[in-house]
Amino acid sequence: MVDIDTPPRYSRLPEPLVGALRELARTKRLLVALDFDGTLAPEVDDPQQARALPEAQEAVLRLSRMRNTRVALVSGRALDSLIHVAQVPDNVLLIGSHGIEIRLDDPADHLALDDAERQRVDRLGAVLEEVADSLDQIWIEPKPAGFALHTRLATEHNSRIAHLVARTEATAALDELTIREGKNVLEFSVRSTTKGEAIEHLRRYTDADAVFFAGDDVTDEDAFAALGADDLGLKSGEGTTLAGFRVPGPVQVAAALALLADLREGDVHEQ
């Protein structure tokens, strides 16, 4: 029985987005690629405590069980951290560290730094630790090919100083660093890759006819830029974006994913 007093969970989504999802649901082979923090999960002060909204988690699991549908998480987090917070089954593909780390269907896929790169990571860590130790509420998160400088808990003044000094000191100590600025975080890596490259890799790997990608941060813009005419990009939150559609935050992203799952169940991709 349908409860007529309860509006559909997607009823507050923009009508153009609902129409685009209806069209996308008919895709034969679909890749659903998703950022995690700020997209599936609300932002929290302690990154290790982040969890996807229950509605988003349910939709991800439903989509991951469908034929001709692959789900991937594409995150700036280190892969171990992403595995810890995402809590998804092994058939969900995982991209960590903006594409540097990969967990596909073969568990042998992993990041391997050479000796020179490991030495550069050690030098980078020493520089950034000095910056973090000199200011309150600034901390360093180790990543396989670098570090993230977190400033979420710091004052605006200390955050600005940390970003400026870290950039200056790190680039003076090491050349050819990749530096990405996100929400209250500055990331440094001795390897260069982007979420856009990760999306293209996943597109080829899954032989997808179309891609749905949702993200919230400036680093997700590389992924939106990699989308084509048959794909759908969904921006979560504010900020300039290349995505074709925007919603206020993770609650609406969860609703969009639930609608996509509803529409895709039993559709032409199963035939």
C-alpha cells in the first residue's frame, strides 16, 4: 500500500535532474562513481568518524548488486582510510589518494613507490611536521605518496598561515610536487594524478556506456571535466562547478542515488 501522505524521497530533487536520471537509468552498462566526504557522508571534524548517510549506503549497496552496473568510490582519502569509513563490499571498486591507489577486482592492484619516491615522502613529511608543530589545531595525515595538512579545527588566521608556509617550505625543499587545495585541507603528493584520470581508467576498466559521478570538492572538478555528453555529473553543495546538476548536500545525493536505483531495477539494462 502506498502512503499518500508521504512524498516520494526524490520529490524535492530538481525536475531536470529527475529527467536526466530517468534517461541515464536506461544505459546498458553504467558506472556509478562517487566521492565520499561531503557527497555520501556529511563533513565531520574527525575524518575517521565519517560515515555515509544510511540512505546513501542503502542506495550504493542496491546499485552494486545490479547487473551491468558497477559502483566505485573515488576519494582523496588514502585507500586504507576509505575502506575503513566506507564499509562497502569487495565488488565496489575503490580509488584512493585522488587516483594514486586503486582496488579493483584483482587484489594485487596497489601502489608501489620506488626508493627515490620514498625518500621524497620522508623529506616532505619532515617539512610539514615542522609547520604543523608550530601552529595550534593543525595536523598531518600520512598518505601513501604524500601527506594532507588538515586545518578544519584551526582558526582562520592559523589556517591561512599554515597553507602559506606549507606551500612555501614544501616547494623549496622538493621540486615537482603535486599540491591540491580542498576544504580545510592542503594535500601534497610526490606523484601526480587526478580524479579525472581515475574516472577515465574506471570507464575503460568497466567498459561503461555512461558514467554518473557525484562530488563536492574542488578536486572533483577534474572528474566532472572528464565526463561526456552521455554522462551525468552531480555537484553536492556550493562552489563553481563543471557538473551539469547541483543539489544542496549529501541528503539530496542519497535521494538521487535512491531514485537511480529505483529506475534501474528491472529496466532495459537487464534484458
